[in-house]
Amino acid sequence: MARTTRTLNPLHFEDLEPHRFEDLVRQLAYEYRPWASIEATGRGGADDGIDIRAFEQNRMSPTEETDEEDLPPP
């Protein structure tokens, strides 16, 4: 069984390798809210600064969804 530890000193994020930092941020985002999917996109290098792609779960039931006619005009 893994033991829970406590960090008492400052964390030096600047010392993390870029991929480790991306993994840390993705894990924090994963715990933030329920996601339909969350994936790392920055591993390839040509990501235009996008390291994580996440899609939220749909919180509305099918009966609560609005029809297009109920939406305000753009």
C-alpha cells in the first residue's frame, strides 16, 4: 500500500522536464472535474503549444437539452 506523504518545501516546477510538467498538469486537470476524455497532445512536438485536449462530460439529460429554436439568435 502506498503511503501518503507531505511536502513541506517549495516545489520547483522549473526543474521538471517538460514532459513531466505536462503529466503533472494533466493529472491536476483530471482531478478538477469529470471528463469524457482527456489526452496528452504535446508528446509529438508539433502541438502549437497545446499539451492537453479534454472534453467535458455532458451534464444535461436528454430531456433537458434545448432545441435550436429555443436558443437566442447569434
